[in-house]
Amino acid sequence: MARPDTAEVRKLSEADITEQINGIRRELFDLRFQQATRQLTNTHRFKEARIKLAQLLTVQTERSRSKSSS
């Protein structure tokens, strides 16, 4: 999976961003659970999911700050 472009993330609506954040947090939980039970085979998903989560949270924070400063 290629790293998502930040411009693509900025095009998403607030609801889409929130939905994706929740989905990635659930995925990270599942990955940690699989790792604990030694069922995880592709450990690179941790890094990809954390990067995507960071991008989404950054865009969400930027939008909330721009709303509060306006």
C-alpha cells in the first residue's frame, strides 16, 4: 500500500475523517491482538496504519483550529 497523499485526506468530509480514524484505531487494536497471539504475519501494517492515523488526526486538528480561530 502506498502512502496516502495528504491532499487526498484534505478532500474528505469531517464525517469521513472521523469514520476512517475509528476504523484505523480498530485495525491497530486488532493488529496488536494478533501480534500478542502470534498470528500476525505482515508487521508492516503497523507503520502504515500509524502514518495514516497521524495524517487524519493532523487534518482534523487543523480544521478544528481554523474553525475556532474564525
